[in-house]
Amino acid sequence: MKNGETKVQQKTYYPKAAEIQREWMLVDAQGKTLGRLAARIARILLGKHKPTFTPGVEMGDYVVVVNAQNVSVTGTKTRSRLTTKLYRSHSGYPGGLKSISLRDQLATHPDRALREAVWGMLPHNRMGRAVLKRLKIYGGAEHPHSAQKLKALD
């Protein structure tokens, strides 16, 4: 700084809770790739698509996903990926490890495969768990959120 000049302090914009406006987005997963769809959903849930995005502030939108059972998986080993990709859960008891392949997961519980992919792209903390609650996934085309104004994403 030169003599006589004063430094101008810039203030950081921090959105208040009342200023945050949440929208409802409708995503059709028909024929979409699992990972690319999950990345797009995670971006909307975190609010990174908004010009007022601030890290550490929950300002994302609600996301309703329909036709989750028709999501596709790509790659060089697509056929083997459907059988080798395993989702594991443990009950906490000895011998309580359960495994299910991606093919079986998509057939029985298609919402769990997509939810797991989105959760992997969110922060693994208190905020990430709160953000994930705004994700609604349905295997078919019907959903109970017709009362909200749904904005369709391509």
C-alpha cells in the first residue's frame, strides 16, 4: 500500500436460512449411466449449480428420481461388472457379512444402488447425511411428490 491509501475490506456473502430457496427437481433415470447420473444428482443436492453456493451451507434442492431400475452401467467389462461389483453390509455379529451383486441389487432394490453411488460423492459427515435425506428414489415411473412443483431435468 502507498502512503495515504486505506485498504478496502471485502465482505464474504453468507446466506441466511431464510434466504435459501429449495426447488424440487425431477430426474428420469431411464437409460442413463449410473455414475454420471449420481454425480449430477450429488451436485444438485449440494447446491453447486446455484450462483450463491457456499461450502458448508446446505442450500441444495430436493431431487426425485424415477425409473431407477432402468439405469445402465457402462465400461469395458460391463457384463463382469454386474456380477463382480458387490454391495456389502454387516450386522455387527460374527458371520453377519451379507453381499449382493450389482445385478441383483438393480433387480431387487434399484434405489439402493443409486443411493450408494450418490452417497459416495457427498461429504461423509453430518451435512452429507442431512443432504442425502433430500434424495427420493423410485424404481418405477410413479412417485408421491406430485403436490410439489417439479422442475424436470433432461
